[in-house]
Amino acid sequence: MGRTSKLQAADFTRTVQESHKANELDEAIAGVFTKLIEEYELEGLVDMNSYGAPWLESSPVVIERFSKLNGLVILRQDTEGLSTDIMAMILSAWQGMASGRGLDFLQFVLNMLFPGNNRVLRLWHSKELANAYPVAVSEKQMPGSFLTSRVRIALTLNDNNSDISDIAPVLEKLVPWNIVPEIAVSVDFSQVDVAVAAGGYRYHVAYLSPY
């Protein structure tokens, strides 16, 4: 993803440069026009040229602009350009799936952002406690339970994905309209020794969903 070819000023000024100049004034006007394109307008024109398929040959500015336009994930820029490539792939998948978007697209985005560190779980609820819905939701199907419209997006917070809280609102917008998302984050506080030989991991689960 990202930019694969670089348009030059001549690609935008060739018509003027190769047209007939009747006199020195025409030559001067053509020269001024070419200079303006080269020094002031080239970057903007290159970006505009990629608007038709922004995920193919676009600058980080264009990728971010179209990601925002579609309500998709905006990642913090890195020096290697990996965040731009990821956003471009997500944008491409979003445009390509069209009416086929759903939990599969949500899973795709999670796999791009948190590889090997995410689960999308459909939630079940006890029929006997239906009047208390959604208090008794469960990740497992139990006898006498029914499938709800809720899903739990389970993530684990670590140094590599500490910006989950920034991305959570976007993830909630990627589910179908009839699905209610619930984002659960397990925070690994690292290994804590207890007494002499016992040890283990402590986790705190935070729910970032407003529902």
C-alpha cells in the first residue's frame, strides 16, 4: 500500500508546455504557470489525483482524510509508515465489502490492529432472567439461554496497544446497526510474586462501551 509512483510537475503542465507560443509573453506565462505548479501546487495536485482510489497511491494525508470521512480507525503516524499502510488496507477492505460489511469486517480490523490479541464473542442470556436483560449475559451457550444482539470485543492491553481507549469508539461504529458492541479490556500488570514460590498474573477488566 501507500504511494507506488510519484507524479511530476510535467504531468500536470505538459499541455501548457507543449502548446504553441505565439510570442515571448506566451512563453513567460507558460513558465510562470509551470513554476507555480512545481513550487506551490504539486503536492496538492498529486493528492487530488489519488482521490478516486485513495488506498492505492496516496500520501498519509489522503489516507487519513478518507479514513475520517468513512468513520474508520485513525492511527498515530510512525516513522516506518506502517500505520499508513494499515489504514490504507482497512480503507480498501471497507470500500470493497460495501453491503457485505458486518462482524467479518470488524474481525478484519481487529486482526490488523491487534494481531493474535483479540476475540469477537457473541453473547448469550438466560431465558429465566430475561426480565433482567442484559445483566446475565454470558460468553458461553448454556441450557435455557438465547443468543442476544450483543457482542463482546475482548482485547488485552499491553505496551504495543496502549491506545485502545482512543480506538474503542471507532470499533463500536464498525458493527452492523442491529449489533450492540461491548469492549472488554484485560490489563496485564505483569507477573507478581506471592510469598516465596507462588506467582501469577493479575488482570483488571475495563468496559469501554457506553451501552
